[in-house]
Amino acid sequence: MSDDRVTKHKVVSLTYRILDQGGSLLEQVDLPVSYVHGGKNDLIEKLETALEDKSVGDQVELTVAPDEAFGEHDPELTYTDDLENVPPQFRQIGAEVEMQNDQGEIKTFVVSQIEDGKLTVDGNHPLAGKSLTFLVKVESIRDASEDEIRFGVQQNPTTLH
């Protein structure tokens, strides 16, 4: 394989759009995000497979079911409480609240609804339960360093993973 193909242990930089089932744009990333192909990454497995052997400039369109992407929506990760029981800094849609369970695991919940004196937080990924279409463009490909192979590419997280 030549160096200009997406293969194992290559750092691949992508731009992408995510569409819902109706074709509405849910997310667009125009500044390339990177991952180590075939290594430590959080990329959706089916998308990583679809990118195998692609070159710079190639585009991939892939539709995935919820169980292949961010999972089904889990109603057990949604909680509602009286607004008066919630600290004022969390009384807005989109506010993030970290909660810890009995095992010490910490999960981030997002305020998803405020209505009739009640506030609801949701710990599901915002795209959980949705069939999604990914429109991905390969922007660059290079060899990964030993540290990148071992630890992955350090960058700001995105919903692509």
C-alpha cells in the first residue's frame, strides 16, 4: 500500500456532516479532526471500515442505525425533578450536570426540558436513537507516531466518536 491511502496506523484527518433520516443537518465540522486508523480511536466502527483504503479528497457517505452509532435512547438515563430542587446555575436548557453513581462512575447529563415547574436532565448522547447519515471527506493522511499509535490523537472531542 502506498502512503497516500487510509490504512492501519495512519493519522487520518476528516471534515464531515451528519444528517438525520429526513436529511436535516445535525452537525457540520469544517476544521479537520484526526484519528489513528486501526488504532486507539472513538470513531464509529462502520465508518472506520468504510474509510479503509481511501485517499485524500475521497468522500464517503454512510448511513448507520442507532445501534451502529450512538446507541438507542435509554429512558433510564432521563431524570425529572422539581425545579426548586435544582441549583439556579443548572436552570437552563443545555446546562451540563455531572452525576456520580454508587460505583463512583461520573456521567454528564444535559438539561433537556424545563416545563410546569419541572426540570429534566438526559444522560443519553444527543444523537442516541437516531439513524444518521455521515458525509465524510478525507482531508489528509500521514504516518502516526509511536505515541499516537499507543494513545490516539489528542484533540478536542467531537460527536463523530
